[in-house]
Amino acid sequence: MKRIDFSKVIGWLGFILRCPICSYKYKLQNIRVIESQEDEQSNEARILIHSDCEKCKSSVMFNIDISGPEIFSVGTITDLTGKDSAKFRKYLPITVDDLIVIHQSLKQFDGDLVKALR
Ligand SMILES: [Zn+2]
């Protein structure tokens, strides 16, 4: 299989994707690839993109799955900016242990925020 030219895919997405909040057509310069994977054996590719709406200022992340001639897209509204998405991409996912630590901390929290932040 010929490798997928992601810049062409983004150009195509910029042509068809619209903001799910206000239906404004996205501008190509506001679309950023967060992550991409390509499997030449199975003829499949996946792209995670972030887009900011110029009109209503909302942000949406789209997961695009390409499987041969078929393309599936799922959009999720997010409060992450494009810069945030790039920043948090480097971090590991939150684990159950992380949640237990937060739960225990909140259980012991006495309500004094100034004391907690020292
Ligand atoms: Zn919008």
C-alpha cells in the first residue's frame, strides 16, 4: 500500500469538517494533527486532530479512522486548546492508583485551601 499523505487528508478534512456547535466551516490553518498511526498491512490509518472554531471559539477533537475506501469520524467537544492538546499528549493516562491518592487527599482535606497549597 502506498503510504497515506496526511497533509492531503487534512486538506480534505478542512474542506468537509464543520463545527458541531455552530456549523461554521473549519479553516485549514486551525486544524492540527495530534497523533497519527498507519498500518500498511491492514490498509488502515488513524488520525487524531484538534480544531478550533474561529466563529464560536469552541474546540473539537476528531478521531478519524481510515479503513481502505471507508472513513469514519467521531468528534468530541473539548475545553483543551490546540496548545493544551500538544502539552497533555506527553503525559501518561490517569490510573486507578492516581484516583485513590486524590480520593484520600480529598477525604482528609479540611477545607483550608491556603493551607493545602503551601
Ligand atoms: Zn463553532
